[in-house]
Amino acid sequence: MLDVDLPTTLIAPHLPVTKDELRRLAQAAETLPESDDFYDHLFQLEANEAPKCADWAQFFVETLAAHVVWNLRPTGVVNEAQGEWLIRQCGTRPSPTCCLLLTHVQKQAHRVPIWFGAAVKARLEPRCRD
């Protein structure tokens, strides 16, 4: 259960992500107060096996990277807690979209926890062998 009530207009985690739903999510990202609850919701949508529109992956990666790298202070820095949250959300066998997110965050951030690169690599390597 989420700590903060998200707008009921947001898509339920088990439904497909259409272009209209994606537009609503983009609006929510711009208007909701800064909270991990909305971003947790995005990870729930990503974990869902329902179809997603073609723009989903780009939205997911850019929105979450902006949150972790640029919207939180200090900007450009992924601290220990943020890194742990991101790795935990992506899981041990992340989806291809989560793999894109992890590499994107690693490239964008000026500083990440010392262990973050190894954690990202450990999650990407099994995907390369599949």
C-alpha cells in the first residue's frame, strides 16, 4: 500500500499503459509533490506484464532518472539511500527497461555510491547471457 494517496486518475498497476495513460502519468509527474510513492507506482507499472505503449520505456527511464539524479538534493548525486532504493526497485533480474534506467542513471550522475556500479553490472550481466 502506498503511503500517500495517488490520484485515482492514475492507471491501476495491472492495466495496459496506453498513450492517454502515459500523458496522465506525465502530468502527475509534473504536478504531484515530490514523493517516492509516485515513482514506486511507475515501478509497479513496469513490473506489470500488460502491454505498454511505445513511449513507455523512454518516459520511465527519463522520469525516474530525473527524480533520482536531478530532482533530489544535492543534484547530480545518487546517495546511498537513493541507490539502494533504485537497485531494490529494479530487483535482481530487472526488465530491459529497468536495465536502461540503471545504465542511464549511472551515466548521468556525477557521483554514485562506490558499490553502485558493481550492483548495476551484476544485474546487467544475466540479461546479456539470456
